[in-house]
Amino acid sequence: METDNYSLTVKEVATMLSRRATSIRSQLSTLRRQFLQDGELPFTNILTEEVIAHALAAITGWLDRIFPPLVTLWVFLGQVLSADHSCRAAVARLIAHRRARGQRPCSAQTGAYCQARKRLPESFFADVACSVGRALDDRAERRWLWHGRRVYLFDGTTVTMPDTPKNQAAYPQVYNQKPGLGFPIARLGALISLWCGAVVNLGFCQYAGKGQGEVSLLRRLWEVLRPGDVLLADRLTANWANMVFLRQRGVELVSRLNKANRKADFRRGRRLGEDDHIVRWAKPTSIRSLDREAYHALPESITVRETRVRVPQRGFRTRWIVVVTTLLDPQQATKEDLAALYRARWNAELDLRSIKSAMQMRELRCKTPELVRKEVWAHILAYNLIRTVMAQAAARHDILPRSISFTGAMQTLEAFQPILEFGTARDAAGRLRLYQDLLDATASHRVGDRPDRYEPRVKKRRRNHYGWLTKPRAEMKRKMAKGVNER
């Protein structure tokens, strides 16, 4: 790492700042070009200079010439997108990049890069990732929306991380695992745009404990929802308090009835049609998450619509489900509309699977909680930028963004990365042709429309079997040194 540790005149400082501004523009141009954010394509105003400038505003006193913030971000994005997530491979890609531009190669050691990632604040990654997701969601074509409304999916998942003392302190392993046998585990909650799949907000918490569940995460994230939006979530969110809070924000909820808390009786209420009625839900006698003053400030009841939907396909675990919503007007949303919309909730599972499996975020690599969260945010930023490329391909071919395979888009973009970075197409027309070829290849990878498919949840291929780690590794190694080999 090289630093400036000598005194400068006013003129020299001005010159240095001017050069730095030019360097930042060059670095931003490289980053934008890697994700098709220049030229005359649609959705090219997602990763803008304003977004980057706002995120960079919190960073001061950065003197590293090899790994400035934008270069560090670019290398980090390449690391999470690559099949090889190692820091060594990430630094090797930077060396190749510098040599291709006629610059001196930097050291192949990973220490400077890891220190640069550590210096970048978590807010830098979070601000850019969320800004990109929201900017993409705001530019939806009206024909891609549901009845002219924006719909957001919410769901939770978990990720594990290396078993270090700091990670264990912040995100303890599952309570019923013995010390040394489990891994730290964190719960994530994501708000995802239904039309494009972009993550617009994300939250972290521990796996277990008071205030650490998915509903608590949702309440920390829903400030990004605006009046008129629709939240599509699973049955855990269909409680009285959530519906009241969302209605106060002007947000509608579509969910499945949580039968553990309430029962649907279609003989009561105002009938709208067969298995479709409007009822009043009385306020519960107590709400554990609220104090007495907040509890008494809430209304005594809320009006809710319940519709019962039959699921006739073979292989499904349920034959009848009850969908609950605060969308009361059957002219705006029929029973069939609500059933089809709730069925689209499965996209949240698919989106989280894309992030965790296709992008390999299931098992994180960083050894401190702060770096773990930065690693997650880097994955989310890369995911949102890929979703931007998919939206460009969909607009070019007049198809729905969700009809394009995420894995296919990621593989295509990764294959084109060297050409986008080192290609000989210097003029705008040449780059546009290259972008169009990339978008054509991306749009050709379509998702099969198989809504009623069902398969047995079993594996055919046998793997080599090893026993489970039932004692701390250090204890087992001590026994092995004494000649005791346990399996």
C-alpha cells in the first residue's frame, strides 16, 4: 500500500484532487460498463454517479492508491460473482486488469485488499445495494405491474459463517448444538420487488431470541413501502397488528391465514361471492411486542377480506387455503386475482435460492460480523445489478423479466466480462452491438413454465459417507494423537 506522507502546497493539493476526480470517474466508468450502465440501453440510469457519490460521502482520509473505494468495490463484486470466492483469485483478476491497461501489477498478496475491504464502512455497501434495487424497481413498465400496483415479496432465510469467537458472539449457533460443533448462523429478511426480483431492503438478526424473528425483521424494513403498494408474504405476517400498521402506512397485505391464531367462518360477515367475504377482526387482548400505551392507541378492530381457494393439483400438501387481504373491493381484485397473486409468493423462495445457491451465499467466508454483513451486501449489490441486465434483456425482447433465467443471466454476464473490460470496441456503436449480443444471449435462457410440477424430494446419486463431528475438533485431534480413532 502506498501513502502520501509529505507536506503539499495548495497548488499541489488542487492538482491531486483534480487527478483523484478524474481517477474516480474512470473507475466508475469501468464499474458501470461491466453491468451495461452506459449507452442508450433501457435501465442505464440505475448505477449513477449520484448513487456512488452519496455512498462515497461518508469515506474520508483514504490514501490507498492500489485499492481506492471503487476499485475495492469492483474487486469485491468480481469475487462474489466468481465461482472461486477466494481473495487470492480476486487479487489475481485485479493484476490482470492493471496489466491490460498498461499499469504496473500490484502485489499478489491479499493483505492490502482485505484491509481495504475492512476500511470501507458497511453503510457504503448497503447504500449502493439498496439504491440500485430501488432505482430499478421505480422504473418498472406499467404492463409489468399487478393491476397497476407495485407488489413486494417478503421472506426470511439463514446463512452460516466461519466458527470464530466474534461471529459466535454476534450470531450464536443453534442453541441445542454443543460448543465447537455448530457454526454461527444469522437470519436475513428481504423485501423483493415482484416484477423484477430486485432486493429493495434487507435486514440482519440472530437466529433465535426475543425480537429476532421474521416479523420483527419485517417491521424494521417496511419503511421503504409507499402508499398504494402491496406486500405479499407468508402466513407469519397475517396477524392483527401487522395489518393495522400496514394500513396506517397505506400499504395493503396479501397473505395466507395463520390458522394457529384465527379460524375462517364463511357463514359470517358480508358475502362477496362463494368462499369470499369481508369480516371484522377484533383486537387481541394483548400484543407482546407493544407496551400498554401503544396497545390502547390502536383501533378496536380491522376489516379484512378472506377468500378460500382450492388447490386441486396432485402432489400438493394442501387442498384448501384461505387468503387474507386488506384489498376489500372485489372490482379491483377478484378472488381469482388474489389466488394467482398469492401463488406468485413462491418467487421469494426462488429469488433467495438464486442468491444463496447460484451466487454461493449459503456459507459466508469472512471471520468478523462486520465483514460478514459487508459480504452479504456485496452479494445483494451484484444480484441487483444482474437483475438490471435481465430487465434490459426483457425490455429489448418484449418479455417479462421473470421469464428469464437468473442463473443463465449470471453465466452469460460472467462470460462477457473479459470482453466488456478489455474489449477492443472503444466507440459507442461497437459497445452497443456488444451489449445487444449480451442481452440477446441473456434473453434466450428462459425459465420453464411448470407451475404444477411435482417431484419426489429424494436424491438418486450416492455420495461418499463420512461420520458427523460429534465432539470438538481439538478434542478429537488429541485422541487421534494418542492412537484413538473415533468414527
